[in-house]
Amino acid sequence: MNRLKAIADGQTIESVIHQEVLARETVVSIRDFSLFYNRKQALYNISMPIVKGMVTALVGPSGCGKSTLLRSVNRMNDLIESVRIEGDMLLNGESIFAPSVDVIQLRKRMGMVFQKPNPFPMSIFENVVYPLRIDGQRDKRVLMQVCEQSLRGAALWEEVKDRLYESGLSLSGGQQQRLCIARAIASDPEVLLLDEPCSALDPIATGKIEDLIDRLRGEYSILIVTHNMQQASRISDHTAFMYLGRLVEMAETSTIFTRPTLSETEDYVTGRFG
Amino acid sequence: MIGPNSKRSAQAQIAAQGEPMVWLSGGMFAIACLMILSLLAFVLWQGLWTLWPRNYSIYTRNDGSLVGGELYSKHFQDGQNKLYLRVGNYDVSNRHFAYVSSLELADQTPWADPDLWLVERKEWGNLYGFPKELSWTKTTQDHFADQVTQGMRETAKIDRQLAQAKNELKRIDGDIAEARLSIRRVELAEKVDLQRAVESGSVEGLSPAARRAIGQLADRNRRADDAMVQINERIAELEAKRSERSVLFELPIAQELGTLTAPWSELSAGVVGDVQAFAKLIGVESNASSPAISVEPVGKELLLCKVAVEDQSIRRFWIRRLGETTCSVSGLQEHTILLADVVRFFPTNRLGLFQRLGVYAGRWWEFLSGAPREAGMEGGFFPAIWGTVVMTIIMSMAVMPFGVLAALYMREYAKRGWLLSLIRISINNLAGVPSIVYGVFGLSFFCYIVGGYIDGGPKKAGFEPWPSAVWFSALGLLALVSLAAFAVAVLSGQAEARRSPLRSMLRWAGGLLWLATLVGIVWLLIKSPHFQGFYQAQLPNPTFGKGCLLWAALTLALLTLPVVIVATEEALSAVPNSLREGSYACGAGQWQTIHRIVLPYARPGIITGFILAMARGAGEVAPMMLVGAIPLATDLPLDGEFPFLHGSRSFMHLGFQIYSLGFQSQNSEAAKPMVYTATLLLLAIVTLLNQTAIWLRANLRKRFQSSQF
Ligand SMILES: Nc1ncnc2c1ncn2[C@@H]1O[C@H](COP(=O)(O)OP(=O)(O)OP(=O)(O)O)[C@@H](O)[C@H]1O
Ligand SMILES: [Mg+2]
């Protein structure tokens, strides 16, 4: 427990990142990244890789900065005026935060799914093809093809194929969340960012989405925030444990859950924490 | 134990149960409901009741005089019933309405004669009387209705021809006025005085344009002279034909003829003893077949006597008791009206329920679709309804783009800070500014400055133009500034996607440059030495430099702007941020997010604001008085005449009509019933608008309803 106490006391600690993670090919590498809301620092010098084609889970107690980190990857935090950052992230070796980066182009290379499903007030079809629409795609054939492909990818096609032109809001919560996932993968992104995608869902819907993540593995690099340790152990390849804005330990999921280096991590993932 | 006698104090007990609060709040609720309901009931009752055809009843006063009328209202005051009677026959009695106290009346039950007819006329209001004679045909009363209906059809034809002829006159006048205008334009353009040339007809040494204009005027004058003679002849002919047909009525207004000696008991039993004396008194020849006299009592001391004279028409007389054996005899005043003046006529005391409903419906139809008569006290409100609707529509078309875009900027683009809060508070306060202030502003800014500018250029609007050279150099400067503004806009558009310190600097610079451009354009406009106005030739008659439809609509647009901004802002802030974030996460830009997600989602709220503004605007009266509404307009602001929408015309407005009828007309007491009806109409229009809003919003909402889980 002494490390976490040290963090709480404001001391700097070394993140433990296992060699097995560092050895892999990364898609996003976070470099000494800090983030401030006004004066208040939310992230402290985080450095970690997100491995290409694999699922990385972010775990940690509430308020530790998981969402903040996730939202930094596609620069959603730009929308908040008070945010200031230090450090950088690299997407396939290119800087994300350099002044010359076009945020809009950057975001198009990432798909994001939020904690609460947020389908747009338009038809299911329009919801899915929204990223293409804003790119000015008008060709009905292309749109239809992408729509079907994405909905199949999100395991929703069979349920909605007969009602594509009904409102996206007419779906159930679980279906809405899968619709959002379909929307996120419609533009064929390199990275998928999922912020507690199952927190508002029942076990069956959660199961479906976990299956979905499992199938998307390999095709996409996925960064997922979750509070559910079982979920993290079931679906992720790597797990990062954060605490009060700092990365504490990161390793392959099996390592984290069976024999982590730090006893604090073990306490947290086994639920003995706090 | 837990029960009423536990340790809690009685006070705490009551507070805990909250029973008194239920009663208090419930009572207040009931009072509020009652007030609203009574307002509605009052307007509804008064408004609906006004047009209903009532019985015309004749009352006897203590002094024996008679007073007749339709009973409009009756209220108890100072121990007596006050009757409000529509006495009509204005051309004879000089009043439309009269108050009668029940204490004055000898007999509380009035007499409603079944033979009495009500005639609604184009002038002088209602006439109540007994038809006696038609000038164009000799018939008895039996065919009166048919004869009059037929006659009216023919006079209507004459009236149509007359209107046509008058229109033609108007057109000729218009042509000549136009020709004069073109001469005036030439005068202004060439800075010459053509007055002499016009008078003398000699055009030597004048420019071709001047010659053409003078020639045109002379030509039109010549042709007008010929045509005018013809038309005037035709009009005179038609007028003569129109006044050919008239109807003679006996009005229920007594004219004393003399006294008669006869026992009252006999008379009231219907027996006239001394027929000779009676016949002499009433001026009817009595011969072998003495006049057929019938007498019926209509009050305790009053008899109505009908005498059939030779030509079988019936004459009526009143016999009033003076003593046991003496009584006074009165005839009825005779009055002739033109058939062409008749609008509607019916035997008001004899109508069954359905006939009454028919008359009622007919009056409503006229009220909604007809033009006003008698300075608005009679007839229809169509021009007022039309004016209100047209003005409101123009107003909303003006206010919506401004309001929605302003709210969009404030909610979506502007940086949050004290300046924005200050502006928001000001806008909210603006919604509470008394509307007459807007009226004053509209009059002095729109009518006099902008209108004056349009009419006669900067000088007319009160600005001193710059010399030409100064103006052109200023124009060059403005061109540079606007070019710079444009360049900065393009640059900052490119910088938008990036996070750079340059961006905010460019934004500031761009904003300032745009502002400078805008101010510059306005300044150059008002300082221009080269603009003399579009309607200079019409001066000193103002075209736009007075109250008119356009300025009224713009004034109201300004007045409702806060409503629209506040409603739109509310609608925008009700858009969940998660939707915006979802859109940005898909790689959408700000405008794409606004246009594809935010605006559609906020649409119901924006439309609500729109309708609220419309309802507010439609009911606003105070500023209308200053910027263009008039009590009686001859032309509609939107009609079939090119260019269809006449922004420079004054117009009639329902709200203003209520005010001017009820409080400004010469006979406002008489106009009161109409005021209630107009109020009801205004209420109905506003309710209709609000109802549309609610329906529209509900329909749009359906599309956005989420079935969570
Ligand atoms: N917009 C913001 N402005 C200021 N502070 C913020 C803002 N968003 C988050 N924070 C702060 O940043 C810290 C991290 O928040 P974050 O939402 O990243 O936590 P989290 O790990 O996602 O928590 P949870 O598991 O509850 O979602 C918190 O202390 C929070 O109060
Ligand atoms: Mg979170």
C-alpha cells in the first residue's frame, strides 16, 4: 500500500511497465503526458504504449483520470477551454499534439464510444454513416455498403436490417451502444477508444458487446476503460492500472491478474483495495 | 407508541402533515384558475353575444313616452336595473344606444311587435321599423321580403358597376399622377423647372426626356378629360338609378296627433266607439266602409291600434291613457331609406331559433370577411385581420434569421466570459422593456431616419453628405479594410483546426476588421453625396418616411428579438453535450456539428420561440400606433395589385382596432359591443398560434423521443 500512499502524498513514483508490453509494436505511444484542468493536475507524466491490434484495458478507482487520458488520445479535451497539456502522444510515430496537426483529420482516424450511448436524433442508417456524411460522401451504394458492414461488425445488423430508417433512438440501450460502436468503426479507424461502454447495460447486452470487442481484436487497436475487473480480464490483452492521475503498473492482462509486480495492483484487481 | 398523542407538539404535527399548506396552495390555485376562467368567460360571453339578433322591445316610460331597442345588457345598480338598449334609427334619434333605468319605466314587461323589421344598413347603422311602402312596386307587406331581396340583387349590380366606374376614375388619376411624377423626375435629374413649359405647352429648347414627359402628361390629360366626362356621366346615371328605389318605414317613434275622448275600459277591450272622430284625428277618410280598426293592448296604459286603409296597407297608432275617458293618439314617424343601403333585413321579433342562427352566422361571416362600415362600428374586420397576419408574418421572417443566428453565436461560438454574460443579461432585460419604447424608437429611427433616407437620401434623413472627393477616398479605404477582413477570415479558417496562439489573435483581428467594415459601409451610406433617395420625386409626400407596414414589422421584429434569442438559446443549451461530443469524435467540424446535430435537435424549441414571438407580436398594440397602424385603411397591405406586397402602405391592425374603436372613436360607447367581438377574435388568433406551436412541437418531439433500455 505504501506506493499508493506516496502518490496520495504527492510524491513521484516510477510506473512499472513490463517488458512483454514494451516489446510489442505500438500504435499510440504516450510520452510523459501531463494534463491540467485550470490549475488542477489530472494526469501526471504518463508514459505508456498502446499495442497495435490488441485490447488495452485502463483500470483504476473512480476519478483517477482514465477518461481524461482516453479523451486526450483523440484530443476531445480540446473542447474544454481550461485544459492545458504537457508532453505528447504519437500515433504511428506522428505527434498528436503538435500545433500543425489537423484535429479533425486526427479524430477521423480514431473511433470513440462513450459511457452512455449517444445515438444522434436521426435514422439508424444516418447514424452509422454519419462519419461518411461529414466527409461529403453522397453515393448511396457506398453508404449502404458501409452501413451494412459496420452494423455487421457491431453485431447489430440482424436486429435492425428491417428498420434502418427508423430513429436511432427507438433502439434499446444495448442496441444503441452497439449502434454507437458501429458508428465508431464506420470510418475504419486505426484506434477504438471505449469509455466504460457497458456501464449502462445489462449482462446480456454487456455479453454481446464483449463478444464484439473480442471479434474486433486484431482488426483494430482498442483502448477500453472499465471498472469491471472480470471484464478487463476477459477481454483485454494488456491492462494498465492508474491511481490519482498516475500510471502504476502495466502488463499483459494475465500477468496483472495473477502475478503483478506490485502488491498494490494485486490488491486492487482482487478487490481488496480501499 | 406512534400516534396523535405522541410527544410531538401540535404545531410540529401540523407542519409534518402539511395539511394547511395543501389548503393554502390549493386555494391559491383555485383563485388563479377562477380569475383566468372569468376573464375567458367574460370575453367569450360578450364577444359571442354581440352579434346575436335579439328582440326589439318597446318600453313605456312613466311620462308616457316610448323607448324601444334591442336589450344588450342589464345590470343592477343603485337599487335599479339599468337597461342598455340599442335604440338604432340613428338618422332620426341621433344615438345608437341608450341607458334606461327600470325606475323610469311604467311597465316592466316590454312589447315586442312581431311585424317589426330590422334593417342593417351601409350607413347610419340599424333601422327598426314597420315597412310601409316600396317605391318601385305597390304591394302589401306580405311580399315585402321577396320584393326587397329581388330589388337588392339589382341594386347590388348597380353598386358593382358604380365601384367599377370609380375604380376607373382612380386609375386615370393614378396615370396622371404618374405622368406628373415623371416630369418631376426629369426636373430633378436635369435641375430645370418645367412648370412653365407644362402650363404653356411650349417645349422648345428642352431635352428629349423633358419633352417626352410633358407630352405624356398632356396626352394623358387630354384622354382623361374625354374619359372623365363619360365616366362621370355614367356615375351620375348609376347614382340616380341607385337612389330610385327606396323603402318607406314607420319607425316606432311616436308623434302625437291629438287627444280622443273615449272610455278607456272600452278602448282596451278593443272597441272604438266614435270611429268618425278617431278617423278624423288620424287623418283617414271614413266612408261607408269605415276603416277596419283593430286595437291590442301592449302595456298597462298603452294600446297599439292598427288601421287598414283603402290600399290595404296598415297604419299603426299608439293610444295612451290620459284619464278615465281621455287618451292621446300618436302616429309613427315615417322614414324613407334607399334600398341600395340595405345590407341585411329580417323580422327580428318573429325569428325562430334556426333563422336566428342563420342571421348570427351571416353576421359572423361578414365580421370575418367583410370590410368595416360606419368607421368600424359595423361590418367586418377583414382588413384588420389581414393586416395583422401579413405584418406578423413579415415580422417573423425578419426576426427569425437574426434571432437564431445571434443565439447560435452566443451559445456555440462565443467564448464564455463576463462580456457574454453581460450581453445575455441585457437581452433578457430587453424583453421587459415597455413596448411603447420600441414604438418611439421605430418611429424616430425606421420611419424618419431610414425611411427618410430611402425617400430622399442622406439630406432628408438629416445627415450632411461629404464632398465627393472625400467620399471616394473613404470608399477606397473601406475596400482595403474589407479585403483585409476577408483575408484574415480565410487565414483563421485554415488555422482553425490547429491549436496555435495565432488563432485567437487572428480571431480578434478578424472580428475588429469585420466590425470596421460594417461601420464603414453604414457611414459611407449616410455620408454619400451621390444618393438622392428612391422617391425624391414624390416628396414632400413621404413614401417610406412615415409609419407603414415595413417599419411596423421591423419594429416588432426588434421587440420580439429577445424572445427568439432567449428561446433559441434555451433550445440550444438543452441539446445534450454527449451528442456534440459524439459528433466531434466522428471527426465533424463545429459547423457540421451545429448544422447536422445541434440545430435539428433544437428545432422544436426554436419553433416554439418563433411562435411565442408571433403571438407576442400579433397582440402588441402600443408600438403599432406609432409606426403604421391606422383606424381605417382603404387599401390592403397585400393584394392582387402589382407588386402585391405594399411595404409602404399603412394598414389596419386588430389590436389597434380594439383600442381605437373602444377608446378613440367618436361614439366609443356604441362601439363597445364590437370591441368585445374583436377582442374575442384576437384571443382566438393568438390561441390558434399557440396551439399550432404546441402541436408542431409535439410532432417534432416524437422524432427525438428516446426509448432508453
Ligand atoms: N471538465 C473538467 N474540469 C475540471 N476537472 C475535471 C474535468 N473532468 C474531469 N475532471 C477531474 O479530473 C479528474 C479525473 O477525471 P476522470 O473523469 O478522468 O476520472 P475517471 O477515472 O474517468 O473516473 P470514473 O471512473 O469515475 O469515470 C477528476 O478528479 C475530475 O474531478
Ligand atoms: Mg470516466
